[in-house]
Amino acid sequence: MAQNVLMELNGVAKSFRSADGAPRLVLEGVNFSLGEGEIVALLGKSGSGKSTLLRIMAGLIPTDAGQSTYRGRGIHGPASGVAMVFQSFALFPWLTVQQNVELGLEAQGMPAPEREKRADAMLELIGLTGFGGALPRELSGGMRQRVGIARALVTNPDVLLMDEAFSALDVLTGETLRNEILDLWDCNRIPTKGILIVSHNIEEAVMMADRIIILSSGPGRIRSEVKIALPRPRAADSAEVRALIDEVYGLMTMRPVQEARTGAVAAPRPDYRLPETDVSHIEGVLDLLAGAPFNGHADLPQLAEEAELSDEELFPTYEAIGLLGLAQVEKGDITLTPLGRHYVEAEHTLRHQIFGQQLLTHVPLAARIRQRLEQEPTGTLAEEPFIELLEESLEADEAKRALEVAVEWGRYGEVYEYDFHTGRLKLPDRAAE
Ligand SMILES: Nc1ncnc2c1ncn2[C@@H]1O[C@H](COP(=O)(O)OP(=O)(O)OP(=O)(O)O)[C@@H](O)[C@H]1O
Ligand SMILES: [Mg+2]
């Protein structure tokens, strides 16, 4: 399919300075193009660099290496044909809805009467008639995001970038708004030629996009691509859509084998990063998986429907369960291991024991904490040295979160305790006796 390229990234890399001043690679070797007539969805774990990629394309931040172009020209700052919608709406609270929408036009130097006409028309198109004089705080989240979208669309952008534009909204409002955008797009009521959306929601991506790309983490690279040839509007419960959701789930949970191999060539460093989930989610998913109708084996999308948790919460939970050896996650399916089965059938005390034992075997950070505590005559240590250790390979905030997860899991598995008043770790009483 020959199509004109709107935006193109070639070998794009970006790193940020971490707390200790060392550069940390967030994106590496990213090649991507957005063609005319396409809606592309970008998926990837939290922290994989999706927003960074979008901000590069919007000209808000420069790249460190590689080329980024918009209609063949290098991107060196915000281009007038490219508009962005943010998850946080990013409206000016002291400006009215009308003024917020007119802002982009003002920057283009458009005279006031024309600005007003264009903004009025856009407010009508996006369902905000009568709200022009309101302040953002007087509106609901859904209405505020309409303003964010109107502000982006009023400039008649060639390319629209949306960073989790619907995820701060409740499910129904998000769905309504995204259907309205698709409607405007499919009926050619907006002149926009290409849309790139970042999403955490696999179903949203499958319902909207002509193509889905998946970013791997640490550093972010484009790992897989799925083309979707189904006409829109799509039925969420059709067999085709369900099969695609399945496929994308499979790709998202796949372990990047080659990357792990190449990584092994470099100096091996224990991976102290931990999936950010808590024990209640782990238990919830395991219990659900063990019960009817799954009986130990489930298709991830089906499990997600029953779980009443978002994809954002579920992915780290699957990762944790896999890491602890309680289930196997493969190709969009999750299956309890024999130990996992044993675990869900066990009563309280035994559950804690199994959890603790798996933790010490499979989670290097937990094993390290336990080992250091055992070496201490008092059996207790401040948390700071562990945070420092983690900061050697992680960002300050990631280090803090990794330790929080390790503390929560460790307490549950009764391999160490944590005093929230003093911030000290200690061996459980049983072992210290
Ligand atoms: N300005 C910055 N300075 C330092 N580090 C940054 C900056 N912006 C992003 N990062 C880091 O880069 C990594 C990627 O961030 P980014 O926001 O692009 O991820 P994301 O995929 O959008 O995540 P999420 O799904 O949570 O929105 C993170 O580790 C983040 O902490
Ligand atoms: Mg983001």
C-alpha cells in the first residue's frame, strides 16, 4: 500500500539523567513512520518511553540521536501541523473554555474575529456548545477532555498525537469520546491525516487503530507490530476483535528472548526491578484463575473481564505471578503451575510460607535483603543502604518503588519485617530467636 509518510523516526534514541547524574537510556534505535490515512496505537508497559516518543514527535523535546521528520522536514520544535492531547488535559485554569480553545490559533497569529468563529464551530463539533464561557474547574473530567481535544483540533492539525487521552476518564465517558473522534475521522469531518494514540488499554487500541505497535522496555524499542484491516466501527464482542485482543495480549506478555540474550553479554547485574503490584492483586488473580470456569487455565482477555482490574494493574500482576513461579504466562494464556495449584489450595500459613520461599528463590532483591539481615548481629538494618544499592541501576523513584514492593512481598512471605516508623528492616522474630 503506497501512502505518503507524515512523520518518520529513524534510529531515534533518548536518554535522561537519573538522580545520580548518570544518563539512562529510555529509547534506543526507534524506527517508526506514520502514514497518511492511518490511525496507529502505541502500547507498552509503564515507563517504556511512550510519552517520551510522543513528545519527541510533537517537537517538545529533542532527540539525542537519529532523525525525526514531519513531512520530510526535521523536527526542531513544535510544528504547526502537529497537535497533541494530554492525559492530564493540560488546560489553563484561569482561562475560559473558549479562551483555552483559541490559544493555539492565537499562537498562529490569527485575528480575533476569525479565531472566535473557528473556536465556536469546534466547540459545536465536539459537543461543548454553550460551555465557551465556563472555566475548566466547572466542568466534569469528560467535558474537560473535550476542551483538550477541541484545542488540538481547532488548529486543523495534519497529525494528531494523543497520550492516553481517555484513560483519566471513566470507562463510559472514555468510550463515548473515542467513538466520537473515530466518527469525525471516518466521516472526514476533520482534515487530520494521521493519528497516533498512546494507550494502556488493549481493547481501545484494537477498536481504534489500523496498526498497533508495541514498545519494549529498558530501553524502549519497537518490538512488534500488528496490522488491523477491519472496517470501523468495530464490534467489541465480535470474534475478529476478540482474536486480535488475544494476539496483542500474547505479544505484550511475551518475554523478549533475544534482548535478554544480548543483555547477558554485558556485565550481568542482578535485575532488582520489580513489577508494581500488591499481594492482594496477586491473590485475587490466582484465586480467580483457580476457580470456575477457568480451573487453572485462562485466556488473558477473558480473565481480565472477570478480574475487575485494569490492564495497567493486571500486567504487573501477571508478571509477578510468573516471576514467583505460581503460574506460567505464555502467548496470551495463563496457567497455574503445580506449585501455584498447591498455593491456592493451601490455608493461610502455608500460603505465606510458599510465597516466602518463592520470593527468596526468584526475587534477587528479596534474597539480598534477607542475606544482609542475616549477616547483621542485631538482625536489623536501615533501608537507606538498599535504596542506594538500587539507585545504582534504577531511577530514584523506581528504586523507592522497588523497595516498597520488596518490603510488601517480604512481609507477606514472612522473610523479613519492616518498621514503618523507623524505616528499618529486620528479621522476623521467629528467625531471630
Ligand atoms: N524529563 C525527564 N527527566 C528524567 N527522566 C524522565 C523524564 N521524562 C521521562 N523520564 C523517564 O523516562 C522513562 C520513560 O518515561 P515515559 O513517561 O516516556 O514512559 P511511558 O511509557 O509514557 O510511561 P507511562 O505508561 O507510565 O505513561 C521513565 O523511566 C521516566 O522516569
Ligand atoms: Mg506516559
